[in-house]
Amino acid sequence: MSSVWNYFTLSGRVAYCKDKNCKYSKDHPHQAPTTTLIYHLKCNHPELYAQFKKPKKDEANKDSEQPTLKRAFASTSQICDEQPSIMHSLGLKGILLS
């Protein structure tokens, strides 16, 4: 779910801006894109938009959890190195998989 919903409430199919001085509402069907809501923040509430765009701690940590290319290929080569023993145990000796 988009973090833009921190700035809007949804009542039925209508999204309302949470800013008490703002009367913005938008028909927002279920599963509709949040682009218009983000655009509203950008044009009418620049301080909230800046807060919305600021990377979250959780999102910043996602990059560090993702394997590097070197590690990803290392695990692939490990599988390839183990392939002959796997093939032998399956009774597929002499068949080469690519």
C-alpha cells in the first residue's frame, strides 16, 4: 500500500485530504493509481510532499538486504558445480543440462 495514504482517508470510493484546511476529495475506486493524490500533495502541500518523498528507513535498508551481483552469480555457480551429483542421484548420468 502506498505511503500517500498517510495523507488521505478513504470513505467508500472517495479519498479525502487529511489536512483540516483542505477540502480536496477525489473519486478513488478500489485499486486505482494514487498518482492524482500524489499530485495534489505536490501542488497544494509542498511540505507534506517533501515528507512523502523522503526515503523511509525501511526502504533504505531494503537495498542492503539485496544480494550483490557477485553473490548472486556465486550461488548460481555453486548450483552448477553440484549439478553432476544431483544428475547422478536422479539417474540422469551422461545428460548435460544447460
